[in-house]
Amino acid sequence: MSQQDKIALVTGGSRGIGRTVALKLAVQGARVYVNFVSRSEAAEETVAMIEKLGGQGEIIKFDVADYSATQEAVKDLVSNDGPVDILVNNAGITRDNLIARMKEDEWDQVMDTNLKGTFNCCKAVIKQMMKKRWGRIINISSVVGFSGNSGQVNYSAAKAGMSGLTKSLAREFASRKVTVNCVAPGYIITEMTEAISDDAKQKMLSEIPMGTLGVPEDVAAAVAFLASDEANYITGQTIHVNGGMYM
Ligand code: NDP
């Protein structure tokens, strides 16, 4: 699967799943823009890893939740380098709490980053993709957007929302050869899941038929496939990467 001469933007590409996606696309030949919001050292490290593998990477800092900042940053990228061919909406946060204790701010932050952030980034790239008659948008949702999860009404709602956004956008742009799909990971070993207690992890493992947590490479493989020419006729779909946890 070659992505030679393609430009990819991976939001939250500095760590975890996003970093592995960025590395994978860069190894396939794409020039990868690694987005982050706060930890610049992680983003620099990702770009250094890309370069060590012989690929091309650039850092692009912006808060996906900020509409104007996102439009400005992508506009600069396009005027300096050209239109974005592949957008991976991966930036995401959790602010877990049972609804009885959940603060309005915890709802808003998760919605703004995970759902509105996806809208903001799609909006920033879609016109150029349409003009080019080729584009790939891959949204990283989550198993809990399909199954629900207690303590995550905000996160599950945002991820379920990404699914609706994906299908609608897929319908709007299918005739322009722009495909829009989701990858829905189960439990993947990253900093996001490191915070989970051992007890909760054991419970989770008992719900996963394959009996192990996933690794970022499992998710990156699905993203790379959807980003490739081999996935030309796939749009509005979700690939579940969860060891059988949700079927
Ligand atoms: P991490 O917490 O390891 O990394 C999150 C990344 O998102 C970081 O690069 C972070 O940048 C970036 N980010 C957070 N907020 C913003 C923002 N407002 N603007 C730009 N970048 C931002 O997460 P994971 O790698 O675990 O998760 C990646 C995606 O996969 C998320 O969407 C998550 O919901 C989803 N997912 C993860 C699962 C898992 O088990 N890990 C399961 C299901 C879905 P910075 O370092 O600068 O803050």
C-alpha cells in the first residue's frame, strides 16, 4: 500500500494510537502532519521517529476543539504544501464520571474535542478533497460508541455522534471519490487506558473473547487500509478493532 506524494494530517498524532498511525502512513510514503495541543516534546519525538524510518513528518499544533484555530492551521498547511489527501480524526479525550457526578464542563470538553473537533477538521479539508476528486477521512471512534459504558455518557455520546457524522459525510462526498469511514477500537494499550485500575482491566479482559488488550498497531493497520486505494469502494463504514469484544 503506497501513499507516495500524499499529504496526511493525523490529529493527536503525537502519542498513542495517533503516533502509530502517523508512523505507518509515513513509512508508506505520505508526508505526515503530526497534530497535538499541549505536549510538544511528544510531537517532536514522533517526527524524529518518522525521520529515522526515512519518512517525512511535520509538527502542526492546534486545538481541534477551536474552530478558527483549526481552519487557520489547515489553511497555512495547504498554502505551504498543498491540499490534505488523508485526514485521520484521532484526537480524543476522556472525562469519565457517572452522570450523577458529571459536571457540565466534563460533558462540554469531551463533546468539543471528540465530536466538534472532528467536524472542525473535516470542514477544514473537505473542499480541497472535493476539488481533487480524491480524499480519505478516517474517524477514530470507539467500541463504547456502539455498546455504551457506564461512567462515559459524554464519551460514548461523542463517539456515537462521530458515527452519524461519518455516514452523512460519506453520502455527501461519495460521488467525488472522497471516502469517509470509522475505525472503532476496543481497549488498546496507550496512556488513555493506563489510567484504568487493575481490577477494571481484569473485568475488561473477561469481556474480550481474544483475552488480551489491543496495541496501537492493530488500529493503525485498519486506518492504513481505509486510507489506501485498495479501499476505494468502502465508504460510510466502521471497522471494529476490539478482539471480538463487540460484534
Ligand atoms: P492518548 O491519550 O494516548 O493521546 C491523545 C492524543 O490526542 C494526544 O496526541 C493529544 O495531544 C491529542 N489531543 C487531545 N486533545 C486534543 C486537542 N484538543 N487538540 C489536538 N490534539 C489533542 O489517546 P489514545 O491514543 O489512547 O486515543 C486516540 C484515539 O483513540 C482517541 O480518539 C480515543 O478516544 C480513541 N480510542 C482509544 C482507545 C484506547 O483504548 N486507547 C479505545 C477506543 C478509542 P497532547 O499530548 O498534546 O495532549
